[in-house]
Amino acid sequence: MLRDHRPYYVKRFYNKFQKWYSQYYLAPQCEYYGKGLVFMKPWHVEVFGGPVLLGDYTTVIATSDRKVRFTIWPAWMGQGRIEIGKYCLICPGTRIMSATSVTMGDGCMTAQNVSIGDADWHDLYDRSMPVGNTKEIIIGDNVWIGDSAIVSKGVTIGDNAIIGAGSIVVKDIPANAIAAGNPARIIKYLDPAKPLKTRGDWLSNPTMLAKNFEIIDRAFMKGNTLRGWFRSVFFPRKGD
């Protein structure tokens, strides 16, 4: 579809339903469930074990073919921790798995299919062991992790760093570095002379931002009808 054919009130109801679903089904599973959280298709978000902490004004996007998973394993041992900071963006297919600790700072972004795990999940020689070697992962503020990247156990990624798509991070990446490859290596550093606008800056006034989005939605959906929406779903045509 080139545009959203739903009447504005339908989209508004759908967003409220997603918010209700998140608060009813996901919030009880979290040690901390921040204010202003936004979930898109929250029924495709899976939380297993705990504690899982989701920071204020974080956005989590999931799809049917790319679920988002927060997993503490082995849950019965009472170990492991996942903590996501404020203003983060978690995109479809992201998997965060912890046997010790995974900490993500404020304003971080994970693209599709990112995998973050702080353990080998099996011992090299005793493969009946459920965890193997494990060591905490620390991800600083405003880190951007590209599509299908893998972050391995024991890694620290510094503030503002960028991890290229498909990279495998097995060693620490310093702040402001751009790293890519398998294994990930530093390509260059961000230009310190250029200002960096973060998701925290963008979401600094969430009430005003929500009002602006509402104005935009009303304008783009003006004239949409229930009949026209049903027609676009069941009898799509060129230009929809």
C-alpha cells in the first residue's frame, strides 16, 4: 500500500488497543516497565525469564515473521538480567539473551535481526551444559547496531558508536567509533565537530511530539472512509 486507507478513528483505536495489550500482557512480565513505552504489534514480543527492564519512551517494533525476544536463561537459576535504557528503538527480529547481564544505555537503536547474547549457551566440551562461558555485555548511550549484527559475550560498546550491518562484535568498541566486519574492526570515528542529535533530544517533549503526530495523521487520513479501507484490503488496485 502506498498510503494508509484507514479512517483516523480506526488507527486511533488500534493504537489504544496496542497500548492496552502491552500494559496488560507485557508489563507484568517486566521488572520495570517505563512510562511512554510504545509497542507496535506487541503480540509478537516475547519475554522469557527475568528481570527485564524497559526504559521510558522506548519503542519496540515486532512483526509476525520477526519477533522481538527478551530471554533470561536459564531462568530457574535466578541469574541473568536485561536492562534497556530510555528512548531506545528496538526493531523487528531483535533477540537479546542473557545468562549474566546485558545493559543497553539511553537512545540506542537496534536494526532488524540484531542478536545480542552474553553467553556461549553450551560448553565447548560438555555440550549438555545449558550456558557455557558467560560474561556481561555493556552497551553505552546512543549506540546504533546495524541490520543482522551480532554482539557477543563480554563486549563493551562505547557511547555513540555505530556497528555496521552484518558485523560480529567480539571485542570492545570505543566511544564514537564506526566498526564493521567479521570480526568487527574500527573503520573510522565520528567527526567531533559535527553535532549529534539523539533520540533523547527528539523525544525530549513527548507530549508535543504526540500532538504533532496526531496533526499529521489527521491531515493524511482526511477523507478516508470505512468503506474505502475495506475496498483497499479486499480489492486492492494500482495506486493504493
